[in-house]
Amino acid sequence: MRTTVLLFLLGLPLLNSPCLGADSGTPGSGRSRTILFVDDQDILYRSGTRRVLHPLQRHPANPLLPGRDKPWEAAIAWSSVYRDPAGRYQLWYQAFAGDESRDRTRRCTVCYAESADGIHFTKPNLGLFDYNGIKDTAIVLVGNGGTSDRYGVSVVVDQREPDASRRYKMAYFDFTRDHGVEYPGLNVAFSPDGIHWTKHSEGPLSRAAYGDHGDPVPFADETKRPWAVPLSMADALDALYDPVREVFAIYGKMWIDGPDGGMHWKHAMGRIESKDFIHWSRPQLLLAPDDQDPAWVEFHTSPVFFYGGIYLSPLQILDRATHGGVVDIELATSRDGLNWQRPFRRPFWLARSEGGKFDSGSIFLCAQPVVLEDEIRFYYGAYSQGATGSDDVKLTTGIGLATLPRDRFAGVQPVPRSDQPTLKAPLEKIGQVTLKPIELTGVKSIELNADAAGGEVRVEILNDEGRRVRGFSREDAIVVTGDSLRHALRWQAHSLTNLPSGSYLLRLHLHNATAYALTIRK
């Protein structure tokens, strides 16, 4: 937007689950589960391999929702999505009208669309809020009309909530009066159906910083600048339910101070949490740009989702110096939601397109994966230019879709050549991955998610001392070839039921192939 206040959106449960990826058992737990090779958490060691990111792929029908389709939608981008148990897609998106609106509360609104297939969306004429005299709109929430605009829409669908009127929870940024004094920060609203929303009467629930670049840091006893709040969550508020800690969490933009000590230098990742979506903890700074980044890198905002026992963040990498502040998407990972790694800085997980398209300037990925049988869907809003210095009403904007084959966030593949002195001879595109001990008692099948279209994979079993088990060696393994999300692992003369009870090491022998995940089923 034209101001520094820019929000991205996030949310949570898919397929009517209160917490996506709840089956997050650890190796040796004996639970049926999927091990993702996005990091080395479940890997004992690997030889002659490298990890590769699997980029998201744009849907050919993009943009699914074009901007400027309605008078109140001069620019659209940030979105939040939920697929209900019946398969209906509910999409909330931010619509910016700016000065074209005659009512300050309608300058930046939340609109609603729905779809049966997740591709073709309709915008119902709800008649809840008018716009410049137009009664039939798809607007479901308006701003307070304070000093600056309401931004964002981050919806969490909480099926555990006993109060049906609060099943849908929304977090957003706005200017709210508290005891007669206006403050910027976190506001929330509740709904029984995602359409009819009631704003919580109090706010802001977490005060945010708002000001100019280089503002001095306030003194501990200073009261004249209530909007100067160091280490606050700023204006980007992306919510989810954290199934590990059993709390709601908000990740997003946190301003850090500059080299001269002035405020509002760069955006970093911050976090707050709450048991009830109303009372929130003090913000905690988690991640900031570092020495490996070019000087221009900052995080526009940092939404998070939980999948397969891993916290994943589609970090919005902001470059203010290019075309009004362009934004690309980088994938970051964490095992506890607090300590983050950034192993995939290049290439981007989803990079801007070319040729002046709606997503050639800035991408705001909605971190609410819709998990289908064979693919994972990520919706995103986008601008044709930058997000922090362009004129919204002159942009091409829209909501798009990018997809990922199921569980293929990143994979492990052999390096082109291994020629260490300890090898008897150089190896070409050969590598192995040895997993940590896994309890295989009662396991009926193991499936490998791998692309072996140009090579092969053989999987052998070793005991917990690292010795090969007869009948389950590499030579006994039936060769895995081709590209499949569910290669069945088998051996020539034995099955998993022939294994004595206990823990074992699985070793993947890769020849010009990439392994993405392993699923162990009971």
C-alpha cells in the first residue's frame, strides 16, 4: 500500500481439523506417520547428497480473482482461505479503495468469495455493508475509520470452540480507541459462519508501532508518543493455532532499529500467543535478516503454518529499492516454531513472474495450505508492482493459486560427482540417506515419495547397530523407478511382517533420483 502499513494473511485448519499436521510423532514412536525430507531432523546422516527445494507451480487459470472487478476493489491482494468438511472453499480477501471511497470505514475492507472446486470463485451479494451507495456487496468487515486504514484478514477456523458464534476467528490491524485515546494494533472479530462478523469490543489487544523511519526510540518513562512501541508486532498479523503448545499464535512483521539507533529500519519476524484469542503475550523477536543476506533484504511479513510436525514460513522477502518494494517468497523452517532456519534462500519458493502480470511485482502467499490427496494448494495475493512504494489504484492485482505435489517441499538427491580420496572410484549421481532408528513393530507398509524417472532408488534395512538385515539388503530390494508420490517399498523374498519386533535404520540408496518423504503405515 502507499503507507508503511501492509498486512498479509494467514489462518489455520484445513479439512475440518483443529490443527493441520497433528500426526507429528518422532522416530521410534511407533506411530504411522510421514517423514518429510525438508530438513535433517529424522536423518542420522547422508553421504554424497544435497537438499533441493521444490518450487511452487502457478495454476494456468491465474488470476482466479482479478482486481478492479468491483468499485470497492481498486486493489486486492492479501487473503485467507478455508476448505470446510463439505469441500466448499471460503476465501476472505482485502479490498482497497482508498480515496475512491466516500466513507473512511470503506477505504480498506474485507470481502468474501466461495468456490466448490477452489478454482472458480463467486462473490455473493451479501448486502451487509454498502459502498458509495451500492447496497449489494461482498464486504463482510469494514474499518473503524481511524487515523489510518484497517488492514489484513487472518482467519482461523476453530472447531473446538464450544461457542458456535466464535468458531471463526479473525485477526487484523486497525486504529482503535482505548479509554478515549487512539492506538494502532491488533483487533479481532468472531463469526459463526465466516460471513457475519462481530468485532470484539476492546482493542487494540496488542499495541503496534506506527511512525516514520528513523524516529527516536522512546525513553522508558516517555508518554508523549504512545505509538512509539519498540519490539512490537507492527501492522502485519498472521494467525494460526499452534497444536504443539495448544495456543493461538500470531507471527508477522516486527520493526527493528537501524544502524543509527532510529526506529522502523527493517522488518523482522515476531510472535505473540494467546489461549483465548483475546489476551495476548508480549511480542518475542524470533528472526531477522543476517550476514548472508544482501543489504536490501527484510521480511515484509512472515506467516507460518504447521505441517507434518514442522513449522514452515513462506517469508516475504522485501526489496524496497526495486520497483516500489518488490516481494518474493522464501521458505523457512523450524521444529519448535521459535528457532528458525533459512536453508532455501535461492531460488525463491515462489518468485515474481515476468512481463507485467498481476504477480510480477509483489507476492503475498496465504500460509493456509489446502491439502488434497495428491497436491497442496497455496493461494496468494499479488501486485504487478512493489508493495511499499507504488500507487494501489494504478496496479494490476489479483488472487492466484500455486500448487505443490503432496509432501514435496524439498527433497534429497545425489550430488553430480563424489570423488573423495576414501572412495575406491569416483561416483556419478550416487548417494545414500540413513534415517534415525524407527520402530517397525506392526508396520504393514512403507511408501516412498520420490522422483526416480531418470534413475532408481533401493531401500535396505539395517538393525539399530547399523548392520544390514539379511533379506532386506540393497541387493534384495525391488528397484524403485519412475515418479510417484507413493512408491511401495518391497523386497524380493521377504516382507515387513518377517522382521522381528524392534527399531531399525532405513537406508535409501539414490541413483539420479530425488526422495521427498517416507510414509510408514500400520
